[in-house]
Amino acid sequence: MSRYTGPTQRINRRFGQAIFAPSKAFENKPYPPGIHGPRLRRKVSEYGLGLNEKQKLRFMYGLSEKQFRLTFARAKNERGITGETFLRMLEMRLDNVVYRLGWGRSRAAARQFVNHGHICVNGHKVDISSYRCTPGDEITICARTSSKQLATRCMEETQARVVPAWISLEADALKGVINREPTRDEAEPGINEQLIVEFYSR
């Protein structure tokens, strides 16, 4: 299954959570989509719980099924708690770092920003959204005027968003620095990563 590009509010209603930016459609209809949505009372199995949690996280970070599964496999091979390592790997993706810095209104917009060659890492242009950042990396906007204008406009639109403590942002210089790896509390909330670990361990 490729990356999801369909109706976003349908996904928000399906999981009862603002996975994508909420709208009036989500607020006015806080029940599952479909003709039976308002009256649907379906019992979810243990497998279904794990699948739902996996799908929620995959939609949040905008990964394809293959990318998601491969990232989990890499996390499983590293030391530490698999679920926390997995979330940390997702947070350290370049497109997510750009989103966290406020240079993208959404992760999808941040991914497009990276893919179009507007981002430099340690002085070198990187247009691979899955690039894994490491502590000490310096993320900057490329020298092109158009790149700087896009970043400045996005920062004005995302002023309310708080930059997490594991990243330092120098807004005037359009530069961010990875201070350290994020902790579990600083990763995406509302996700039970243990269910995902159990789902892939079946």
C-alpha cells in the first residue's frame, strides 16, 4: 500500500483523532465515516487494535507500508526498547525535523519542501525526506531567495507551534540544530507503540 493521498478528514473520523489537521467536517461529525457511522458499535479484536495503532502512526508520519515496516525492522535490530527506538527514528527523519522547525504546515508539506531541494544539512543540499538526522546536524534553508521566502512564509503561519527542546531554532538565520535525540515524551502523543510492536511480532 502506497502513501495515503485520499480524504484526510475521513481518516480523522475513522480513528477519532486529529491525525491530519482537523476541520469543521471532523468537528461536526465526531463519529466514523459511512452511512452506519453514527450507530456503529463494532467490537475490535486484539489484532484490530494493533492494526489501528499501526495505521494511525503510519498516517501521521506519511509513510508507505514498506517504508514503515523497514523502519520498524531497523529499530528492532538496535539496542533499547523497540517501540521507543522506532518512534525516535520517525522523529529524526529530515521531513519531520523540517515540520518541527515550522518550515512546513504539515508533514506532507515539509516532505515536499525537502524533495524540492530547499533544505541543506551541514552545508550540503539534501532532497531525501527519509534522511536520518543525528545530534549535531545543522539544518538550514538553501541560499536561493525563493527557498528563504517559502520558509519565512511558513514560519509566519506556524508561529503557534512550539519547537521541541531537542531542536534549536534560529529563526532570523533560518537555521536549526539537532541538540539530541528526542525522548518518548517528546514524540507524537496519543500512540501506544507497544501495540505496534506486538502487531509486528505476530
